[in-house]
Amino acid sequence: MPDPDAATRARWERLCALLDDDPELWPTVQATLDDPPADPWTALLDGLDDVGALAYLDAGDQGEELADALTRVPRVVRARLDLGPVTDTDGDVPTAVRAADAVLAPAGLCLVHLAEDSDAYPLVVVPAADKAEIERLAQELGHDTTLG
């Protein structure tokens, strides 16, 4: 990976700030930018996972598994949401995510998928107002947020 320019660093820093307020997330990602071939996307996912901000699902999971994962995500805990409608969702991960988004929406929250090279679905709960910017930044940094 070539040495990232200031604009790329600014994108990574902004993405970190939008995804979680943990003060160690950006320094962790920044360290990978200074130490190629370390992968900043992997560091971002690991950092979010370390602070409990990710809900990880496998390809075969459904609503019950998503609801269970969301009960440990700090933003969901603080919002005190009833995840019953998510638990009752049958179908694939995208179906469960749509049900979760409907539950999260009244609290101004939504899910964003941070794609990785596996069958896993790392999902992060973010303010709905930030979703478009998160998706744009991820794309500019060469990563996908498409679910499914």
C-alpha cells in the first residue's frame, strides 16, 4: 500500500469518528497507515469489535442471532430498544437487518455493513444521519458497505 496522503488520512479519521466515539479507534487505524502492509480496514473492524460496537453475523444467521448480538452493542443498550420484532424475523441476514433498522429508526439509528473477505456480516450501529457519509467514505477508501 503506498504511503497515504493527507486526504486519505482525513477520510480514515472521519470514518473512525462517525463509526464510534472510542478515542483509541483512530490511533489504532492510523498506526496501520504508518506501517504498511498492515490493513487499516482490518484494524478498523478489530477496533470496533474490541469496544463492542460490532454485531457479527454469519451467513446462515437470522433475526434471533442479530437481536442477540445487538443486545451487547452500546448504542442499542443506551437507546433501550425492544428487539422483539428482530428476534421474530425469519429469513436471511438482509431480512433481519431490515427488521432491525425498523426498530432502530425511532432512536435515530441504523445498521451499516462493513464488508470483509468472509461469510461474516460485521454490522455497526450508527446515527442514521451519518449513514450516507459513512458509505461514501468507505467507498472512497476502497471498501464496500453493500449488504447481501
